[in-house]
Amino acid sequence: MSTDAPGLPLGDIVDSRPAPRPQRVVLAGRHVDIVPFDIGVHGPALYERSHGPEKERLWAYLGSAPFESYAAFETHYAAAAQKDDPLLYAILDKSSGEAVGHATLMRIDPANRVIEVGNILYTPALMRTPGGTEAMELLARYIFDTLGYRRYEWKCNALNAPSRRAAERYGFRFEGIFRQHMIVKGRSRDTAWFSMLDSEWPQRAHGFAHWLASENFDADGRQRLPLGTFNADVIELGEGRLRRASLADQAPVEELQRRAYAKNRILLGVEPVPLMWDYAEVFREREVWVIDGAAALDAVLILEPRADDLLLDSLAISPMAQGRGLGNVLLAATEARARALGRAQVRLYTGEPLSANIAWYRRKGFAIERVEQMPDRRLVHMVRGLG
């Protein structure tokens, strides 16, 4: 927090350069593609799929009513496709190449690097499919990774329960209700606001990647675990609570890791593995969990779900917080996370000279599985089954 004005707290200084405006680009996925909307190409299929028996429900919370004819639909969407804000995209099914939904990027504010996804229409062909989730992942990745926006918004009618559930499932955070915010189709609308920040996106991207992975679906295409499990924000235990870290925690996480692992350097004779990591990559490739202390972080837990196990990549406790049983709390959190993710085993590795660590893990039920000779060190790999 900056305090440049004497006695007045001010916001943090940030990069104030504007973000690029979104363009009419193609975002290619495995299940769907996001493409600029073309009424001639996408209109007929989208009209047919959105004006069947469920049309009243599909259009209930959108600004437009179901259209009485294709001609009215065509007129409306031909004009909408020409606008730069909202910028309209069709969602195409990869196998058929036909439009199964649409979404817009809107209320585009490059100066403040804020943008909203809205006017989302999912037809029955897209609902409750991997493609529906992938479409939102593709747009979020474009917004954060390509364009560099700071804040991504989702707003919906406060009465629209499915949309509110979807926002939270995708990892947006509920911020509140704007009362009597709009008049839509002659009715008063309270609006529910949700947001996702650039600092939160790496862990959300990790969740999307694991949910969309082929091993998360059975032979009939049914999900094994819901996206909400991968996007969990807290691990609640009787003896403690861990929260999901964001990039705002990166510097404190690195500092705690440095202090916690520094003592191992002498025993190992080499740099401890966690002190060699690029933590920007860690936040994207692994789950990062923390325990907050009164003034700083007390502990850090870094996990990585793999095909048949959960890797306990790092368990670190601040030197100032040791002796309070936090190691047991972190192990309990690891087991709880493994069970939530459907993993039957937890694995970890540690340096062979760290005999006290190895003995502690053995007391906690871990067994030595193998010793790996690396060019500069020997790693002891350990495993614990969850019966």
C-alpha cells in the first residue's frame, strides 16, 4: 500500500499502460472454437438450435426476446456482429463446425484494463458439455494471457441462478448485488457482480487444465470430478484452514520458502530444489496453498495432481511458526486434497542427506519407494497410500 500523500493510504502503484482492445480473432480449442460472428455463416444453425421448445427459457435473461422469425433474428445479429463493443463471437462445435452458442466481450475499458464477458447464449447442444467450459477458458486465457487485462467481469440478473452458479464454477468471485441496476424487457433487474483478477488467473488456469484433461472424463464422456473441485479456494480442517494463494502472494511465498529451506543448503551441499523454481511458473503449474499468520505467512503447501497420485511438492513452515504442529496440519490438508481429487496415493521427494525429514515422513506413514541419482544430488522418493 503506497503512502506517498502524508497520512493518507493510497493504492499500490501498478503498470498504467492501457491494454489492447480485443480483436476479431479465432481461439481454437479441442472441443470448440471461438470465432468472429458471421450472420451468413453462423445464423441459420444458431437460430435453429435456439428457437426450439426451450426457447423461452434460453432467452429469459438475455436482453433480446426470442425472435418471431429468422428474418428478425438475422436483422438483429447482422447489426450486432458489426459492433466493436459488445464484440460478438460465435462458439462453434469442433466436430460439426456449426454454431452452438455465442458470447461477447463488452464494456471494454483498455485504460483500466477491465473487460466483461456477457450476452452468453448456450444452446442445448453446448450446455453441460466440455465445450461449454472450454469456451470460457479460451476467452479468459485470451483476456489475461494475450491482452493483459487486470480484471475480468461477469454480471447477470440476480434471479438467474444457473448463471450465478456458472460464474462461481468458473472461478469468478461474487462481489455483491447492484439493486435496481437495469430495466430489461420492461422488468426491474438487480444485477449480481462477479470478477476474476489477473493475480487469480494462474491458479484458475491450472484448474481449467486439469478439468479439461482427457483423464477427467470416462469412456462415455462424463466428468469424473467437477471444475469446482479443481477451483477450490479453501481447505477446511478442524485444526486449521488453508486458502488458495494468488500471484499477490508470490513474493511472500518465495520469501517463506527461502527462509524455510535455507538451513538445508549446508546439509545438501547444493541448492534446495524449491529455491531453484520459477515461482511464476509454479503458480500456473501447481496448486499453491498458504496458512496466514498475524503479520506474514505461517506456512506454504505446494501440490500437483497427477494421473494416479498427488505430488506433495513442497511443505514449508516459517521459522517463526515452527513448533506449533503446522507440519501435521499441512499433511492433513494434503490428504484431504488427495481424497477430494480422487487420488489414492500421495508422493513426495526429499534430499537423501535430510535424514530427519525422511524419519519424520516415515513416522507419518510414508515409505521409501526409490532413490534417484541426479547429476548433483540423490533424491529419496516416498509414497503413502490412502486406505
